Amino acid sequence: MINSKAAFFLGVLPGVIFALSNIWRWLRHIRRVRAMAMAEGQDFDLNADVIRQWRLLRDSSILFVDGESPGLRKAKENLLSEYPAVMRRHMLAAVIVALGAFAGPFITLFL
């Protein structure tokens, strides 16, 4: 018989794995865009300044620089268009964690 503590962690684990894979996918995309920007002589460090990240949500034009290549601009636009999907997946991960936190120990009542 599995105890309720272990069942809690086993219930939460799928949501945590989903959230971590979502973060890894997002960071991999940011690294690709940053590598393209650095190849053009720009410094694109989205994670360096938290205040810049919040400003970016309100005004995405601060992300674009005059004189950048069309490929880099397209990559940045793709990064911006992917952001809502990343946040939706994070919310889904939070729901999975919350459900798993209750479902894991609940299932042990019947085992």
C-alpha cells in the first residue's frame, strides 16, 4: 500500500514535468533567437531584466531594433506569437498539479 505523502508527490509529478518541459521548450526558443541576434551584433537577453519582460507584455515594439534582418524580425515575431500558448500551457500545468495534489492521496483511500 502506498502512503498518502508518496501519492501526493506522484499525483503532482505529471504537472511538474509538464511545466518543466514547457519552460525548457520556451528557453530553447529564446536561445535560438538570441543566437541569431548575437550573430548580427545585437544583445538579445530577454531574461536579464524582469522589468523589461513586463514592459514587453504591454509594448512589444521594444523588442525590435532598426536595421535587423528580416529573418531575425520574423524570429522575434514568432517568439511573441508563441508567448500566449506558453502561458496557456503553464496554466494547464498548474491545474494538473492542483488536481494531482488532491487525486493522488484520494486514490490511496481506495487502494
